Amino acid sequence: MISKLPNVGTTIFTVMSALANEHQAINLGQGFPDYPMSETLTELVAKAMKDGFNQYFPMAGYPPLLEAIAEKVFKLYGTHLDPMTEITITPGGTYAIYSAITAIVNKGDEVIVFEPAYDSYIPNIEVNGGIAIRIPLQHPSYSIDWEAVKLAITSKTKMIIINSPHNPTGALLGENDIQELRKIVAETNIYIVSDEVYEHLIYDNLLHLSLLKCPDLMERTFVCFSFGKVYNCTGWKIGYCIAPEELTKEFRKVHQFNCFSVNSPIQAALAIHLKNEEEYRNLSTILQKKRDYFRELMKATPLKVIPSHGSYFELYSYEGLSSEKETVIAERLVKECGVAVIPTSAFYQDATDNKVIRFCFAKKESTLEEAVNRLRKIKY
């Protein structure tokens, strides 16, 4: 057998979670909350099941949910969408990204990816015969080098993938980034995938610059979202993709033969729950408090923060404390301290090692306190 993904093995998240279980470690590696989700939403799901919403919904999604998403997008970004032709419900944000790439990328097409990158991007490109053109973000700000992007553009460039708020760094795109992206794709046939699953997790009074606010960019863009990140239910695996009608048609060609229809009772519940605007608007306040609390606790360690302005994550540097590889430090933290983290090198294809590790702070205060108490034991 010839593997379509010969370079892909077990993900770092599986490896570190298994290590965490083996050593009964606190898992600050994988991005999921350890505190309860909304009881109102779980009750709505139970009610939907009892009310008979247990069979297939339409392939594109439950119409009331599509309409609720369109309403939310208008409130947040001032953009009018046709809910029936421009929004598709998906089993998670990662699935939406895969389907968008699969709908557009053919053998030999080049796709620009910024590293460190969410680990699904490059396998998604390669399984479709595409070629990932990797451009490193500028450490330690993790900003985009737009001159490097211009140099990377060729006649084979089919797509650019952007991610803001960024996983794993928590960096945000600014107005200048949007303008540079505009200049680069103007008068080209380059498509964009915009990974915005952390859209509501923006801190420090900054704004989320969604491509949904940019009509000229939206005409060539798939924007991918996750309900799991919004409502602390990552295990539900439900998200959606917004794209112009022409692109949505291509997206749905992939979707209908891969998944077809997404969990019906959850869609029915979300259609009602999404009307509660206060809940999703307040999420950034809740998570910033957790980030700030964790940041304050971490002052008791010698690790140096690389500030995050969004997402569930914050990076910390141990440069100057140890010359050990990030993977070695991450393994030692599990075995010696009982805390699981993710080495940032795992988000680079060439395992670029800047002596930086990623922590998930979307946890209960007691979890964060115990984790930092354990981290203080490590000897560098």
C-alpha cells in the first residue's frame, strides 16, 4: 500500500494526552475546558430529542439555525448573508477547513500556510495532492512577513490559509495584515481559508477582524467556525462554514458525500440558544480573566510569557533556562511535575525549536493553581 500521508503519524495531542493519563497529569495541552458548559443548552438538546428532532436535517443544516447564524453575523460584522446558500453546518471547524481545501485544491496546487500552524492544515493539503508552501511567522511576535508572502506567490498558488485568533500563539491579525492580504490577492484567482474558530476569544479590548467584514475578500473566502469553542462543548464537534454561493456549492459537493447531515438535536438546540447574544459576547471577558489569572500564577515560575491576545492558549519561553528540546521539556513536565503541555515545535513541519511551550488556560481556577504549583518543581 502507498500511503497518501506517509509523513503523518500519531498527533502530538494524542501522545501528550496519553502521557497525561499515564502519569495522572493535569492536561494543559489539549484545548478543551474542564468546567461545565451551559445547563440551558444541554437542556435544550434533551428537549429537542424528546420533541422528535432525531432524524436527518437538510444537508446544508437546520434552516432556523442557518437563519440564527446569519442574524448573528449581521449583528457582529454588519454583513448580510443568504442563510440557505452561503452557510453550511459541519461536524466541527476542522471538518469545515478540510472540506474547503478539498473543494478547491487539486494535484500540484500550492497553498500558503503560516507556521506554527494548526496541525490539520498541511495533511489536508497533501491528501488532496496539493503542495504546502510554509512561511514562518516572525518569532516572538508571530506576525506575518508579507514580503515573504509576496515572494512565495507563483502561478501555482491556489490558496492562502489564515488563522486569527491564532492557534497556537494567540496572535491576532491587524488592519495592516488585512490590507496586505488584499493587495496580494487582488486580480488573482487565489482563494482564502480563514480559520476563525476562536472569534469570540479576543482580549485586551482588541477587535476580531473577521474576513466577513471585507466584501472584496469574502468573494474568494471560506470562513470556518466552531460552536464547540463558543459554548465549551468541544466534544460535540459542530461548526459551520460561510462562503459565497458559488464556493458554497463546491463545498457542499464534498460535504454531502462525506457527512451529509450533522447531529439534529444539537442543531435544533443551537438555533434557539444562539439567540442569547449576551452569552457569546461575554465569552471573551470570562476567558480573559482566566488568562490573566494564569499569567499572574505563572510569575512564580521562571518561564517567560509570550503574550496571547486571543484563543484558549498562551505560549511561554524557557530560553536561557535550558538547551533541551521542546519535546524533551514537555515530556519531563509530564513525568516530573504532572503537567501536560504542547511543544510549539509540533506545529512546524521541520520541528522548529524556539524553546517555547503552549499552555491551555481554559480551565477552572483550582486546576490552574494546582498546575502552577506542580510546575514550580521542575529543575531546568
